[in-house]
Amino acid sequence: MGFYSNYVVPRFVTCACGSKPIVRQRQKVVPRARGKILEIGLGAGHNIPHYDHERVDRVIGIDPCETSWQLAQERVNAVPFDVEFLAGSAEDIPLDDDSVDSVLLTFALCTIPDPLAALSEAKRVMRPGGELVFCEHAQAPDESVQRWQARINPLWKRLAGGCNLNRDIVGLIRTAGFDINELEQMYLPNTPRIAGFNVWGTAIPRS
Ligand SMILES: C[S@@+](CC[C@H](N)C(=O)[O-])C[C@H]1O[C@@H](n2cnc3c(N)ncnc32)[C@H](O)[C@@H]1O
């Protein structure tokens, strides 16, 4: 990875991921994860303080960016449960089938190059009874916002480390073979609408 993607992007993303409206979103979803948890796209570990300690056995975070793991250290050291880091890609998760209770995905499906492959891997590693917990920014429902998202996306993607503004996140989750259990959505306050439409909830593998 070059200087920009290895040094600048993780710090820029860390800054954006710590905004108040996004922290509020984390508080809504992260405590839902339980047991042995796989967090896809761990980044700088912004979710770590929001796990419910009573429900967590351990967290395994996967991310190809090792700089992010360095940025996560303070948060990792502050919690009473183990957080293990796997340097790798969500499209090829080095875990056994049926080996985790929850998979957490926050603000990562926008960036993962092959989101369907990542979701299919999430399904594979999930135990029967397991749950996908997600919160992502997504393609907006309003056509005027969608048009701006499509216009800006090529430049945004280059500057923001591969992040896409306009993925149909719920459609991807369903296409990958999950049923949505709970779904909420809104434009985040104090956030540009092109990047502020959030979808969050839980999903289970379709039987
Ligand atoms: C916008 S950041 C979000 C980080 C974190 N999930 C959060 O909520 O703060 C997107 C993350 O996805 C990671 N990522 C990119 N490609 C990935 C892949 N193929 N597999 C797993 N993670 C990936 C990036 O390195 C980055 O840490």
C-alpha cells in the first residue's frame, strides 16, 4: 500500500468514524453482538467501547489495513475481553464454518471490494442461530440525492480509500442469502445527505 492509502486514509477515516452521529449509530447496534464475534472491517476499533461486556466472549476483527490495528490499540487495551486481529480480507475469512455467534459490520460494506463475497463468508462462518448485526451508509431513497451520489462517487471512492456512497446495502444482504430481521433507516443529523443515509438492523441466514 502507498503512503496515501496506508497512512492518510486510515487517519481520515478514523476521524470521520468518530463523529457524534456515527457514535450514536454504534450505540444502537454494537451491543446487539454476542458470544464469539467476528467484526468485519475492524478499522481503528471504534466499535470496541460499545460492545456489551456481559454478552461478549471475544472479538475477532478482520481488516487488510494493519495501520488501523495500531490505531485501535488504546481501545483494545481498555476492555476486559480479548480482541484478536486477523490481517486479511472479508472475502476470504480464515475461520472455520459455523464458528462465530455474531458478525458485526459497520461502515465497511461500502468499502469492501466484493461485498457479496464478504457477506457469503459471513454466512459461512456463522453458527446456526447466529446473527448479522449491521449499520452502514447506503444509497439514498431520494432520487435527487441518488443522482448526486452517483456523480460524486468516482472521486469520493478515490479519495476515501475505496468507499462507495451508493451501494444498495439491504439489497446486498438479501442477495447474499440473509433474511432481514430488523431494519431502521434515516438520514443522520449534521451529515451531508450524500453520505448520511444510514441503514441498520439485524439479519439471519435464510434457511
Ligand atoms: C470506513 S472504515 C470503517 C471501519 C470500522 N468498521 C468502523 O465502523 O469504524 C472501512 C474499513 O473497511 C476495511 N476494509 C476494506 N477492504 C476490506 C476487506 N476486503 N475486508 C475487510 N475489511 C476491509 C478498511 O480497511 C477500513 O478499516
